[in-house]
Amino acid sequence: MTVLELRQYTLHPGKRDELITLFEREFVDAQLAVGMTLPGLFRDMDDPDRFVWLRGFTDMTARREALTAFYFGPVWQAHRDQANATMVDSDNVLLLRPSRGFPAGPVGLPITVTVHYFDAPVSDDVLEKALAEPFFAVAITEYAENTFPRLPVRLGEHVVVTFGAGVDLSERVEHLRLEPTSRSLLR
């Protein structure tokens, strides 16, 4: 996986479990079948109306092909209205490039994800500092053009996203404490 999406959905109050049930029943296998990876599906422990998930691709071309196959395919078409009815916002998406990938085994709970924001592209020094920390995974902004513009991604962001406990790498950070859902690979 060389491309990763960190997706944070704001949901209508009380709709998170409805979306997770639908997502795990209908969307996980359908996305895997078209070549995506889904390393993590989570409840935000600090926001009962937020669903956070990770979706990976081998490269940007594969991303376009897989998203086209899924979003124009029969599973999404059959269930999109029900899924969209749970959501207030699904456009909070960071496009990332993993620098240290995800482990195969358990990582401990809760899953801590920190988005470290910078005013310019992340320097090699900052990336080296992140990689020297005990984070179990590290990703940085992927600056490639969005190959599937029907799904917006946040533009103009310069971030390091760390998974697991460790130091803050910048003055402006967003901490997420996440609980894996039943079909999350990260746990």
C-alpha cells in the first residue's frame, strides 16, 4: 500500500452504529473485492457522532480504478442512500503516503492517531524524528492529484499522521482516540 486515506465522517446524532452495521455488512467485502485495503474502521471515543476509517491502495492509478469500480458498482448503488442518510459530512479526508506501514498483529487499545500540522511540506528532519519515535505507523501528505475527484480530499495540508503513542511533532495537532469496530484489522 503506497496511498492511504484517513477518512473522518461526521454523522447525524445517534447514527454511528447504524452506519457501522451497514458498512461492515455491505461495504467492506465489496471494497476488498475491487483491490482496496481497509486497515482500520473505528468509533471515535471522544465524539459519538464520528466514524473514522482508513482505506489503502497500491498507487494513485489503482485508487482511481478501485473507487470507480466500487462507487459505480451494484453494492454502493444499492445502499448509498441509506449510508448517506447517516452522514452530515464525509469530506474530511487526508490523502497520505505511508512511511512506516501497519503491523500485522494487535497494537493495543485505544488506537491513538495524531495528525501533526505544518505550514509547509514536511521536512526530512521531521519525518526522521517521527520514524525514530515508537509509533507503529507513520504517514505523510500525498501531494498527487486526486484521481477520483467525485470524492474530495483536503488540499493544501502538510501533515504527518502518527499511529500509536509518542511525542507531538508540531505545535498544532489533532489527537484521535479510536476504538476498532468488529471488522477492523487494526486492534
